[in-house]
Amino acid sequence: MATGVGSLITSAPGAGKTLVGVEIAKRLGAKTILVVAPQGTHKGAWGRTFARQGVADQVHTLIGTVKGRKAFSNLKWGFPGVYITTPQWFARQKWSKIKPDMVIFDEIHLAGAYATQTRKKLHQMGDVKF
């Protein structure tokens, strides 16, 4: 799998950007996928689409709960799966040693300007597919 490859998908709301992102992950053979997306889209748009496309039956939510911290530990150890979190939670974590096969950042404008914490955390990940 090539690293450091990035893409930007832009289209109107409801045009299928989520489906395109999931299909790219599937066709690239990504086993460990991190999705950074607004909270309201986790179970609905992302969870249903990953299940419908046969990529993952379950999406692991990375949040501050016991279950969320366990999922984050699994991601750190490289366990395959789809992990999803919010831009706010993403910005508070250390990512330099975490290398998922692919990162999908839904609503990238939420990462803010170049000097924001979220943007810095994205760069900590190094050569990961975005």
C-alpha cells in the first residue's frame, strides 16, 4: 500500500462522498481505518455505509468512555477495524506512533487553519493515506 497519498473529494450534500470514501478504503485493501467525522454521522452515515459495503460489521467509536478507551488501545496496537472519532477528540490525542492504513477526515474544514491542533495532529501521523 502506498503511503503519503492524499485525495480531496468535494461534491454537493447527499451526492455520495461517504460511499466513495468507504469504497476507496475497500478497494485499497485498508484493514485499519480511522474516520474523523462530526459526531452526528458516526452510527448513521458511516456505520451503515461500512456495513452495507461489507467493509466492517462494527465501527469502534473513540471517545472518553471505558469502551472508547479500549477501542483506542486496539487502534494503537494495530488491530484491524474501522475506528471513528470527532475532530475535537482527535485533536486531544497523541498520534505519532499510530499508523492506520487509511485516514478519512469528513468535513476537513473542521481541521481549521494550518497552525491548529487538529492540523498538527494530522501531520504527526506521517505517511498515512488521507
